[in-house]
Amino acid sequence: MTEPRPEPRRMTISDPQVMRALAHPARIAIMEHLSTLDGGATATECAEIVGLSPSATSYHLRALAKFGLVEQAPSRGDARERVWRTFSHSWMVDAGRGAGPEARAAEQALVEAHAARDMERTRDWLRRAGDEPAEWYDAALFSDTLLLLTADELVELNAAVTALFEPYRQRNRLADPPAGARTVAAQYKVVPLA
């Protein structure tokens, strides 16, 4: 019997070394995959998601563990099987307002790696959109809106949007997904313009 873990809090990544370690497409994909699962996954299972060999994926998992982003989970019964899980299902990057150049560069590298992943997902959708069923084609949305907000209003908006996403998060629905449900990538970014 496994002991229940307390509900993980949102992890803030501020260490430049950790940011640099995470700024790799395979590691981002591994973290994303593990964050959707309560029981964790093996290197072989993660390899199917990231498109690498199990040994290469195992290397990336060990690197993530070295920086405290993942840990070994309880075995599923086969002692030879190494199961990994994240420390937190939710994380954010924040070098801090007064961060030095090293921290800023690491933060930028990680954010750019995420942005590249998001853009590739968008390109992938556009390449296959015409072959998708009509209900999914019609449901997809690209929106770019200029808002006029105070900093307090922006904080309020971010909290409201995050709350809207919560009931639909994959990890909350994997046990009993509704018929016809698919994984959907939702990118939400709000940045003040110059």
C-alpha cells in the first residue's frame, strides 16, 4: 500500500542551474508528462512521449532528479522497474526582479524553450487541422487581444483564468475522462507591452 502524498504546491524555480537543466525539450516534455500523472511513469513510458530511447530518457530523468525536479516513486510491484514522479504538478520560473545576468539568461533560455514547444504544437495543429473532425476544427481557437489593465487587475485576471483551467487539467480527469475527450494544449500568456 502506498502512502498518500500531501497535495503538492506550485514549485517556483529560481536557481539558474535548475533553469538551465530544464531548458531542454525532452526534459520539458518529461516534466509535463509526469505532472499529469499521480502514480508516475518509467523511463520507457516517458520515452514514448518524448520520442527518445529509454536509456536517453533515463539520463534526462536522472538529471532532473539531480536538480530536485523529480524523484523515484514507489514501485508498482516489479522491483526492477524504476518509477519517477514530479515533486510538484505545477511549477513556474521566476529569476526574481533583481536577478543578475546569469539568472536572467537562464530564465530566458527556459522560457524560449517553452515558447518553441508551444509554437511547434501550433504548427503541428495547422498542418493537420484540415484532416481533423469538424467539431475539433471548429472548437480550436487562436485569439490575440489587447487589454488595458492595472497590475492588480492583471493579477486578478490571471487568478480567474487559472481557476477556469483547473477542473479540466489532465491529471484531474485521467481516472474518469468524459467520452470523446482529447488532450488539448492551452497556452495563456499575458505580458505588458512597452
